[in-house]
Amino acid sequence: MGTERVTFSTRRFLVGKAGPFPRLVFREEVMLALDQFSHLHSEGEHGGFLIGRKHELKTAEQYELTVERFVPIPQRSDASRLVIHQDHYRTVELALKNGEEVLGWAHTHPGFGVFLSNFDKQQHQRFFPEPWQIAYIMDNQAQERAVYRLVDDEWRRLDGYYVLRDMAENEVGITSGARTGGPWLRVLATVLTILVLVAGVAIGWPLVRDLLTEPEPARQLAVEPEPVVQQAQTEETSTPSVVDAAPSEVETEPRVVTITPPPTIPRYVDYVVQRGDTLWSIAGKLWGDPSLFRLIAEENDIANPSSIRVGRVLRVPADPHQR
């Protein structure tokens, strides 16, 4: 039996409106990780750094920012607001890969809207002073998201951003604000419609004529009718067609191959070890259950859970109950 080769392409989906502001692109797995993070931390303010790559454009947008990772900042579960320290920023900078930059930060505002408080603005100006660096705010209770940037001492909210998704070649994607085809495409559709109508008339007229014309009396011996084979219906059309076939021919049904796109729900997030952290305290911060520290130790091959290096990036399950 032959094997089916599945190829994938990367497609962008616009959320909101495109604009002359910097082109912001989130990888789908990062967006899902941010949503899951906001639901797991439904009380107080929590957040982290947005890591990715920046490319300069020769257009009015100036920059394209691709967010590839989200690194949470250690925070007490009962903290009323997110506080970024210089040690947090240095630790993340040391863990950056080749070509990566700190594109901004993300934090939660559960139940009180997607805006920047005066304290948030001060932190942004201190750690993210570049005009292309962003602040992404999530209110999971109101199901709202917003992106801000600071340009010439003026806070501006982005009207939209893109989500980058890897899709199978046969998977259909629909983006908001999709453009219709040009005049040539409409002309082609008109020509195809005319051809289909002509073909329908040519095939249907003999059938109508036979129905309206009274058949002549039979004057010859009856003969065995030739067998007919009905063409197999496919998933795309339900109109059967009849073709002549020799008695010895055997019709083979077409094989329908169903390709399931790969799962896009992220299973792991990155966590940067801070001073004073233990696997016990990390499990308590992320999941509210310190006894789950063994899951972190197993995922990162840590033989001695009581000794972990500051600045190490741990691979942590996003949901400890679904591994």
C-alpha cells in the first residue's frame, strides 16, 4: 500500500484590523499558552516576558514582531499586582537564544478591564522603552485582550494583530477581512458557469425528448441489456452518473484519505529559575500544589530536586493532569 505524504504551510489569521502600526504576530501555541496562563491565574496580577524576533520593514508598519515564547515571572499567588525586578530582566536576557529579543511583556487584569495603570506605565517605560516593544493585557473574566505601545510619550492601542498557524495542505483556513478575487476571477467563474449550463443542456435534452416522444411498438426480439455501473459518489457531490462498462470490468471505489491536523494546544511552558526558588515552591506557584514538584524534576532530568541553578530555563507541563 502507498503512503500519503502530508505537507504543512504557515498561514496568518488577522484578529481585529491591520494598520500602519508595527505588524505583531503571535505563534498560535504562544497565544494558547497565554490564554491558559490567564485562566490558571484568575486572581491578582500575573504575567511574564514576550520573547521573539524583530524584523525591520520598508513599509509604513516599520517593524514585524514575531512572538515565539512566553516566559512567566515568579509571583506570589496572592499578589495584587505584577512587579518586575531588574534580576528578572537580566535572567531572561541571559537565556535568550541567537537572534531573540525581549519584545515586551504580558500580564493579567482579571475582572477589571484591559488598561494600563500608572504603575504599569512606569514599569513599561523602565524595562521596555523602545517604541516597538509592547504590553499585552488579558482579562479572562471579560474575555478581552489589548495591546499597547508607547510612542513619543503617547500610549497607543493596536487595532489588531496576527496569529501564525501551521496548517495541513488540505486544511481550509478562513481569515477575517478576506479579499475577494479580482475581475479576472469573476470572468473565469462566469465562463465555467456557462460551460456547465451548456453541458447540462446537451446531456439533459435527449432525456427530455425521450419522455415527451411516444415510443414506437417493439418489432424485434428482446436482447439482454448491457450492464451499467453507477459511478461512486464522493464527498464533494451527490449527483450520480451512469457509464457503460464491459461485464468483465470491476469498479474500484476511490480511497478517501482523512488527514488530521496536528494538535496545537501547548503542553509545556518555560520557567526561569529565580533566586530562592525550589521545585516545591515552583509547583506551588504554577499549580497551587507543591506536591507536584516531582513532575518538574522528571521532565528536566533533575536528580537532586533540592538543588537547582538560578537562571536555568525549566520545561514545565502547562497542565500537570494532562501529560
